Amino acid sequence: MKRIGVLMCVTAAAMLGCSISDSSESISDSISSPSESISDSSKSSSGGDAETAYRDDVSDHTRTVVAGGGSADDVTDDLGPVARQHGITDWEARDATWVGMGRGLALAGIESADLAAYEHSLGGDSHRIALLRRGFDSAGAARQ
């Protein structure tokens, strides 16, 4: 009985112009698509475009706050919503946060001589200070 059912399905498919190879390609494409999506999302979460977009938003936020007369505390107090827009809950643990802040400070017009005050207020530890400086230095070409 099963053979008759299978034979009827194959016959119906042939009458409609379909072939088993078309179906198998379609199934194969459907199976590979999710793995490509997973691969794309892991690429962005491991440092691709998503991390760059987050760093740039932190930089823009920092520049806007500091250029508007805000303090280092104002920068960090208002950073949570920026991070949440990128699905980040622990922004303090992200290197991109500190690099972005350093870049934003430079773009806000903070001079190199005044950077130490921000490093103390924002960073505190040597790793964060190094990241702030890296971001600050990376903005050098953009400032000129």
C-alpha cells in the first residue's frame, strides 16, 4: 500500500513538472540557510560589523555629551541605553566601549594634555586607560 502512495506522489510530481532532484536541492538549500545565518551572527558577535557599530555609537554619544559640556560621569550615566540598543548589558566589560569613549573624547576636542583627567574618571585601571588612549589616538586623523 505504501508503494502505491509513493508511486502516486512521484507521478503527481512528474505531471506538475517537478522532479525529485529539484525537491532535494530545495531541501538542501533550506537546511544550509540556517547554518549560514548562525555563521553570520557569530561573525558579527565576535567582532565584526556589530562591534564596530556599537563602538561608533559610544563614540558619538561621548562626543555629544562632552562637547555639550557634560562630564565623564554624564558620559557613563547615559551609556546604558546606547549599549542596550546593541543588546549589550555589561558595557563596562566591552573593550569597544572604552575605545569608543576615547575616540569620542578626541572628536569632542579634548586635548591630549587634558586626557589624563578623563582617564582617571572613566577608566581607572591600566587596561581601560590603554583602550581609551587607543580610541583617542585613532581619532587623530579625523580631528585634523
